[in-house]
Amino acid sequence: MLPREYRTISSISGPLMMVEKTSDVRFDELVEITLGNGEKRRGRVLEIEKDRALVQVFEGTSGIENEDTKVRFVGKVLTLPVSKDMLGRVFNGRGEPIDGGAPLIAEQNLDINGMPMNPFSRDFPSEFIQTGISTIDGLNPMVRGQKLPIFSASGLPHNRMAAQIARQATVISGHEDFAVVFAAMGITFEEASFFMEDFRRTGALQRTVLYINLADDPAIERISTPRIALTAAEYLAFECNMHVVVILTDLTNYCEALREISAARKEVPGRRGYPGYLYTDLATMYERAGRLKGKSGSITQIPILTMPEDDKTHPIPDLTGYITEGQIILSRSLHRQGIYPPVDVMPSLSRLKDKGIGKDKTREDHADLMNQLFAAYARGKEAKELAVILGEGALSDEDKAFAKFSSVFEDKYIRQGEYENRTIHETLQLGWDLLTMIPVKELKRIRDAYIEKYLKPLLNKGDA
Amino acid sequence: MPEKKEIKGVIERISGSLVVAGGMEGASMQDVVHIGELGLVGEILEVNGDKASIQVYEETSGLMPGEPVVSMGEPLSVELGPGIIEQFYDGIQRPLELIEKAAKSHYISRGISVPAIDRSKKWNFNPKVKVGDDVIAGDILGVVQETVVVEHRIMVPYGVKGKVSKIEKGDHTVEDVIAVIDDNGTKYEVKMLQRWPVRKPRPVARRLPPNVPMTTGQRVVDAFFPVALGGTACVPGPFGSGKTVIQHQFAKWAQAQIVVYVGCGERGNEMTDVLLEFPELDDPQTGQPLMKRTTLIANTSNMPVAAREASVYTAITLAEYYRDMGYSVALMADSTSRWAEALREMSGRLEEMPGEEGYPAYLGTRLASFYERAGRCIVNGKEGREGSITVIGAVSPPGGDLSEPVTQNTLRVTKVFWGLDANLAYQRHFPAINWLNSYSLYTERLDPYWDEKFDDQWTSLRVEAMSLLEQEAQLNEVVRLVGIDALSRDERMVMETAKSLREDFLHQNAFHEIDTYASMDKQFKMLKTIVNFHHAGLDALHKNAPMNKLFNLPVREQIARMRYLEEKDIGQIDKLEDTIKEQINGIVPVGGDSNAA
């Protein structure tokens, strides 16, 4: 095909430009733009109407003018060169190496948009991942192939927690090929270097691929960064049979960039100015997590987003919550009390928990114990609230027991060290230890058999 | 039938899933078109002069202006015939298993054309009419055994009547002619495979009032907020409140002969879960795997958005087809909000004037016409068979805010509202249906049915239990202000019973092998026992029984464990009545009388 090059830019607005008198332009194809000073940029076709094409420029339109700028339509969609050598490397948000190393020799070139997984071809996630964090393993267990976001807010230690998960995540069945793909969208240099430093220091870097789009990089580039990272993850998971954990941070910046493009296109806005297709757009990324039949690899996603004003009903956390399989929510009040990780246990949820736990996976009593801990903590917190209003004296003996339980629970169970890696058995044991504080009659969520087996020995030990 | 005409045009504009084609004179609204060299499937949404706006059911990347667009002159239709049950379709009725085979990949590639119903499989056709019989549309010509539990009834197609002039018993494919009907000289060949446009409701003879319950095995639903056969219900709730688990529970345990489950813009893993779980689970009515009476339609959130819009219509048309055979069908749609969002997205691309929150102005009418396709009715045919479609739609209101347009428009047309409550979900009270704000407009209509079954005790039990829960909510306000000690002994009893109702009756563990399903008999016995204890307890308190002892009687633990009794052992619940009496008598002080309170 002839290289189709045009100098017919008619209008530029925000990240978009209109190219006139085009022919044979394909929807969604990649565009190369050469500025008057020789600088090269890339973009994609957003809309075509007869002989006009609307192009979105990834690096932003500043400096583009309509005389000397040349536009070339490449004839294919944006692809990413991939190979196993990506591990241990650092790339920018467009997938180009920035660690000073040699360019990547591609095994394959993959479309960064991927394709929807056939639900028939999916394999259900059911292998428990041990993160070493009690509030996740014990109460909101994560499984391979799950997408479990962390809902955080500014000032909370979500980055430390994500790094801890990336460091410690393992399966209890044994050691297998494990990789981390890390995509940073619009985070600060300081945050990015925290991750790089942490991965380097703990030796995790050699099994990690990093894509870094910093806060001062073009916002529009952020639209492709997570897709590039997921394309790399898909290659590692389903071609190289590795178990991949993808950490995407911070989705809020991504959505802002999407809103920027939508506004530039003068689209009808949905809630809070975000485009009406935000749900679909997020879904095309989140749904790329999972397992496939007949493949041993998996993609587990941990997207991180900061809730504006700690508001869970803001469109970004809200729509994310509807797509992902649960959420881990961080609490400002626990953080203020100096508890790390400040996981807000009540509203946090892992939807796939029941698939990954139980006999042969973690332990038979896990589900009942988990439900009981939730119920007891909820009741304890309620009792504490009551005590604030009416004074301790107004509580019944049972409520007092629950109130005490909830305080100890926060201090012993939720709180743990940043480098403390608890096994699932340690976490379960801790749960039973705490339940000894509550009258047995109140343990309605646990089968009698498990009370006999796990709780009675602890109680008897106390009596002796 | 009108002649099918083929119209050829070319692509002029592409914007996401919307394509505008020129040169389309004569194309009609809602006709199916094939777009571009890949032959992507689409549907005409708008006709303006020779231009047609088309929503494309597949990813449009790579399309180019000038590529051909071909209209087949036929509206979007589904294929009907044996082989639908146990299938797993996408939004436009393509079997996902065949897509996997055709694409040779785990991903859905584009332009794949696979038949909805297997053309090569032979079914054993058993005629129910003989040559010379007069038949009208809807009459059953014969049956094939589709699965162990579903007998597929082949009906005379709509608009056909006459004398049967030929009928073929034996093994046939769906495309073989199995009968010929002679209408005064006009011969009509009937095949097992029939087609129906998805946006057109299938006609029925007569509609019936919804006064037969559809039990679901879920206590809070069956006892307090029941749904009738042919009814409509909606489950709005914020994320994490257990919407999908409730939908799955209904699909598993609802007393319907056929289940159509449509995952509309939801998670891929959830559909896989259903797909893997249903063949393993046994249906309590038939003892056979649930999959043997289920058909699944999946258009997950990452699949093309336009097909999501079509998926609910595909689902309800399949449901109507089985209803016409005389079955009770339950249709679960998860989630109608995603469907509405697909409408909004297409509307935006068509540059229509937006209504509330960017949704098109016709959102309400679309929702209403979808829910109106539910109902219990006498279907077409001389026999006067009864069939029903019960629709249960999940709604995902953004931020859990029920004032948003999709929820409000849905509430206007559905008769049951199961309001999911995030706070209940945090406390791990599942199903998280809030008993204070949910409602069912069928309750009064269905009470007589259960009263007849349970010796006229049902209505009074239900009303008393609900009023105890209501009183608890009010007393809780008092407790929050001045503490539990301010309550009278009677009020303390109310609080205790309401707690027992909440924890021992309303709370139900979907993942517990026994607790997951409760028959109406079991529900009645459980409710009766709890209310009995309340009466006996009040009585004892009046006779000066000590409150602490009463609340800590060992029988209460037995009440708490009623839910874990297997269906065959529920007779044991009846014995609790005596145990309650005995133990309460044990704590009433000798000589205590009602004046002593």
C-alpha cells in the first residue's frame, strides 16, 4: 500500500485534530505525525466521515500547526512488541524502553486493545493467592484471575500496600512462574521511584515489567498505558504460561484523561462530566483479567484508584466496583490511629472468596470463621458507637465482650508490619484466638463441628 | 411473507459502534445488515433519505469508508427449535462454544457466522396430530425430547392454519419438513426450525391475573415479598450488596420449568461460574442438573456494546417461545442498567437530544415494553395451555442512588421491589434485602393461596412477623437515644423476637448446602416456631419469669439451628413447640400470675 501522507490538518482542538481529503483511512488505525521540526508523534483515528478523519494525538497537540505537520496513516492499529525479555525492564507509557537498555527484540507484535475473552473459554478462578496480609487472606481472599481493586484516597498508604502484595503474593500449592506487570498512570516521580526502589531492593525487579507514565507526561498517553501493560501481561500469561499480577495505578488519572478527550469531542457527558461509555471503557481493561481453559497462566489485576473526597459513589470507584470482583477499601480513620494496612474491613469484599477457600484450598473452617469475624466485628463496632452515646455502663455483658473484641481485632488482626508475611494458617489461628473473647453461644455463623475442633481446645487451654 | 430484498450501500461515516451508510434507499428500520468486507452484523437504527444509521454488534476497528453494506431485508431474529436449552449464547444468539471453534481462539474474533441451532443433529420427532386433523397456529404438532427434563413441543407457526396433510414421525434434523399443512389448497411446510423477530412480542390468546406464587426457596422473598408466576420484579442495589448472588439463587431454586439467564454487560467470570456450576447442581423439582432446563445468554461488559442492547430482546423472545409451549419460564436479567447504558451510548452517537442524565427520552417506554412481555397467559392453540414468563431484572444504580432514571423507570413498571441495602451487606446479612423498604404488590393476591395450604394461619403469621420487625426499627431509635434498659419487658421481648426473625429466618446463607434452599413448608414451620416462642415468652414475662433466663433458654439455640435441618427432617421443627412450652414452664415461678409484671 502507498504511504498515505497528508498535510491537510484543518482544525486542532485539545488532543484532537481533523485531517481533510483523506482516502482509505481505517477506523481506529495508527497515525504517525511528523512536526515541522522533525519531532514524531503518534495518534489514532477516532472517527471518519467520508474524506475527513478525526485523530487523537497521544502525546498532545502542542506545537502542531497546519502547514508543515505531516500526517501518515499507517494502515494498522497500535501494536506492542512483546517478548519474555520484557521482564526486569522499565518502559514509558507508550511502551518504549527508558532504562537505557537495548531496544526489545520482538517475538510478536500484539494489538494493544486485545480482544474480548470468550466467556465459554474462561476457566473459573479458584486458586487461592496468599498475600501475607490477614485482612485480605483471612477476610477477603483473592484468587488467581481475579480483579480486585484497592479503593484508596489521597494520603493513604495504598502504594506501600500494593508493593507489599507484589512482593509477597504466592500460591500455597508451591512455587510457579510468577511475574508482576506494573503500570503507572500520571503518578509522581516520587511514587514511581518508590516502587522501582522497592522492587529493586527486594529483588522483585527481575520478575517485573514496569510501564511508567508520570504526572508530567502527556495525559492522553495514559489512555494507552494500561492497555499496553495488559497486552504485555496477556503475552506473559497465556504465551509464556506465567502467573501475572497486574498493578494499575492510579485509575483516577486515567479516567480524567478519558474525560478530557470526551470533552474535546463535545460528547454528551454522563455523570460528573465523565463520558457515558466510561463503564464500557473500564470494562474492556478490567475484563482482561482471568484464566483461560487449557492455559496454565493467569492474569490477576489489582487496580488502584484514589476516591475523590473519599467518596465511594463518585463515578470512578462506583463503575469500577460494578465491574471488578470486589474491592479493598482503605479507611482514613484506621490510618489516623496508626494502623497499617488500614483496610476498612466492613465494606471491603472479595466476590470470589468462596471459590478459593475451604477444604483442600485453605482450610475447611475458613468460610465460617470469616463470616463470624465479620459479624462479630460489626456488632462490636455498633456496641462501641452505643457506648459513645450512653456510656460503657449501658452495654450488656455480651456487647461489652464484642466491643472489646473489635478493639483487639483492629490492633492484632488488621494491624501488621509492612514486611510481616503471615501464612494463611497463622491468619486463621489468629482469628480463632480472638474469638475466644466471645461467648460460644453467640457464635452462630460457625458449624458446631468446627467449634468443637478449633475453638474448644483453645478454651480448655485457657481454663487449665 | 414479503419477498426478501437485498439492498447494497457503502460506508460513509464510522464512529465507534455506529456506522452511517449511504445508498440505502428502500432499507427499513431494524433490518439486519452486514457491514464491510468482514461482514460484521448490525441493525438499522435510523433512516434518513438514502442514509441509514447502523448499530454494529461487533468491534468496528479497521473499517473504512467505501466498504460495502448489505441489508438482508429482514429484522433481527432468533432461531427457534430444539437445541436452545443447555446452550450458551452471545447477545445475538451465536453459540459461544461454536464461536470458540470457528475462531480457533479463546478470544472472540469478528465476522464469525455460526448457526444458533445445530443443523446436523437429529431429533426423534413424535407426532401428536394425525393426517386430516384441523390445526390452528399454536397447536402442538408433535414433540421431541430436548433434554431429560424438557419436552420440546413443535407448534404450528404463527399465521398458519389448515388440515394436516402430511406428518413425519422419526429422526429428523431441524431443517427437515416434518409436517405439511393444507389451508384450502395453499400448502405450508413446517420445519422444527422457526424464526421470530426479537423486537416483536409473540402473541398470546388471553392474559391471566398473577395469583399463583412462584417460590424461590429464599425465605425473605417467599414469605414477605413474594413474586407471582408471570410477575415482574426488580432488584436494585449498589455494588457488593449481593445482586448477582440473588439472581443466581433465583435461577437455581425458582419454581420454574425453564430458566433463561441473561448476563447483560456483566462480568465474564460470573457467566463462567454459572456455566460451570449449573451442570453440577441438582434441581430440587426434577433431581436433574439445573442446566437441563436452562439457557444462558452472555454479553459480558467487554463484548461489543450494541449486542448488549440486543441481548435482553433475544432472551425474552426465547422465553416467549417456551411459554408458548405451555411452560412457566423465569427470566433473569443481570443487569438492565447496562442495557440502558448501551441505549444511552447509541443515542449519544446518533446525536439525539438527551433526556435525564444523558439517557434517551424513550428509556421509560423501552423498559416498560420489555417488562410488559412478562405475564401469565393462555397461549395460542385450541388446547388452551397455560404458560408464563416471570421477569426478574437487576438494576445497578450508580452510587446506590435509587433516584436515577433507570431505577425510577423500572419501579414504575415492576410490581416487586427488593431493595438491597449496603449496610446489611457490610454486616454480612444476606440476602441483603431491606425488609423495611422492599415491597411486593402480589402479597395480598397470593395470601389466599398459602392460607389454603396452611390452614388459614399464613396471613396472620406473616403480618405479625412483619409488624414485629417494624416495631424493632422504632424501638431501635429509642435504644439509640436512651439505652436498652429504658424499654419495658414486653418491648424487650419484641426486640429479642425481631432479632431472632432477622438472624434465624431472614438471614440465609446461599453457600451453605442446606440453608441455600427452604421449601414453603419449612418456611412456614420456622416462622410459626419463632412467633410461638414470642407468644409463650410474653406470657411467661407476664407471669413474672426472669427475662435473662427466658432469653437464654436452650431451646433458642435449637430455633437458631432450624435452618440447617434437611427438608426430610423438618418434622422436628413441630416438636419444638412442646420443648418451648416445657422449658418456659420450667422458669415461670410457682404461683406467678399475670398481675405480677
